[in-house]
Amino acid sequence: MVPRAVIQIQVSGVCAEKQTAACLAFCALHGLAVTAVAPAGRPQDAVGLVVAGFADVVVTAMPDSQLAAAVEAVGGRAEHVRDVPAGRLTVRTVLCRLYRSGMSPHEIAVRVEEPTADVTDILRRGGVHHPRERP
């Protein structure tokens, strides 16, 4: 069974879009299925999803020892992105990087739980002119 993750947006100087993109990339690269994104300032929502059985892992952009302790206390695992990119990182950029790393549009779609057609469309807008399945 694929581990399920909830992304916890943090109150910080890093915008929510950048945190989300970095966490999505982390989850994709580590084989985590994202089930939810908890809003900034509401870590109890992420912990609640672990308690309710909707997630096994809480992923954050930056380390948060209090959240990690709360997640581990209820039997979950806390992870954080080791290197949040300083530049602008978008979902399109993440999907294009995954494609260029060798994943097919279908594999990316399965990993991020979106339709293959949507992933292919985003790849085209990201400069991949003829995204195709890999042998």
C-alpha cells in the first residue's frame, strides 16, 4: 500500500504556492500519495487526518519540531523538504522535472493522482512539445 500524505502549509516567509510545489515534488519523488493540503496555521488539521486514518505522513516545507512531535504521538510520521528552492517553483516546473527525470506522463499522473490528459497538457505548457509514454 502506498503511504498517504497530507501537506501542511506553514506560516512563514515562503509563499503557500512555493511550499505546496516543493512538498508535491518531495511526495512524488518518495512515492507518497497526497490526500490533502492543510491550511497554514492549522497543524491540528494535519494531525487530525493522521488520527482519522486519511494520512500516514505529514509533509512540510521546513522543519517543525512541535508538529513532528504531535504527528509521531498519534502514530504518524513527519517529513520535511530538505531544500526548499529559493527560486519560483510551480507545479508545472515540478511535473516537467519529473518527466525529464524519466517518468512517463501516466506515471506522473498516477503519482500526483490527476488525469493523464491534464498532466500531458501541463507538460506541453511547460515546454515538453510531444510528451509520450516511455518504453
